[in-house]
Amino acid sequence: MKILIAEDDIDFGNILSQYVSINGFEVILTRNGKEAWTSFNQEKPDICVLDVMMPEMDGFSLAEKIRQKDPEIPFIFLTAKTLKEDIIKGLKLGADDYITKPFDPEVLILKLNNILKRVYSTINDEYTISATTLRFNTLELNCNGKKEKLTLKEAQLLRYLMAHMGNIMRRDDILNEVWGEDDYFLGRSMDVFISRLRKYLSPDNGIELRTIRGTGFVLEETKGE
């Protein structure tokens, strides 16, 4: 797997690059957002690791450009900040995870492996329920004739709910399966994604995504109108 690392701290970037390389990944190391954007377009990495605070272009702006270019690619934010607003902003941009500095490089390796396993283990999924079809490999949702292009995280969440159609799924189970861990900030992010999915699914009155207070969510078929 080819990994793009955007880190302006020279010493720390070198340490991460060496450690990730030792663990079997091909690394593209860049020193600022502008350089990272150029390398992204030239190298076509499988996953990106983006420092939030960088010269030329910050990590959030870079992530937005990457998402517009390739909505499927997973990425992780590296941040020295612990402000929940910054963490939530990153997750809303579609980040698969975030790591707060300082951290052990082994943590990055574990997160990379977990994310890549989730993202690339199944690439040809197609789910159809009622008048709704999710084509996971292209991130396309067709809901009663209305088509949407989903982000990778939206598609992963919807796929999980469709695979467990009719079953009440606990919040912590969803977070651990789709996001890889369960914490407060990820829970807030999940609620945002659930709201988006409800909007996408609204044209199909044969299914409903319900909140089970104090427990989680259930995607179920209805009789319609």
C-alpha cells in the first residue's frame, strides 16, 4: 500500500516515514500542504496521513481538495490540538481517524492497518433494500431513482446498517465497526452521518432509519404509503 504523509516537522516526518516503511508500506513524504497536493495527484496513494497545521495549505484545506478529487480515499489527521471543535471538523470532512501528538508511531501503524482492512477488504459490495441500492465499490446510492455520490464513511455506515437490516445496532458496536473505536467525539460525528443518511434515504418510503433512544439505530422496512 502506498501512503502519503504530509508533515512539516522534518525530524518527526522522517521518523514516521522510516517506521512506516519498515512495516512494509511505500511512503511519499511531503513537507507542506501544497507539496502534498502535488504528490497526491502524481502518486495516487491508497491512504493519506495529514498534519493539520502546515504551511502553504493546512490539513483541513488539503483534505477538502483530496475529497473533491477522490471521495473514496481514506485519511488520518495528525494534530497537536485537543480542541473538540478541531477534531469534530476533521471528522466531518470525512476523516477515518485522528491522532493527537505526541504519539507512538506504532499507534499509527495499527490505525493504518485497521482502516485499510475495513476499506479494501470488500470492494464489490452491492446492497438492495426496497427501492434503494448501494453500490459500495463506486460509492453510489440510488434511492427510488434519486442518485447520490456518498463519501467513503457514509457508504461504510450505510453498508453496515443495510447488512444488519431490521436489527437494532448499538452505538458502540457501530463506532467500533465503522470508525474502529468508540469515543465521545466519534459519537458526535456519527450522529452527523446518520442525519445525512436519513436525508439520502427519504425518497424511499419503504425504509426508515430510526433512532432507538439510549441504544442505537435500526434500518428497517416499512409498509410505505
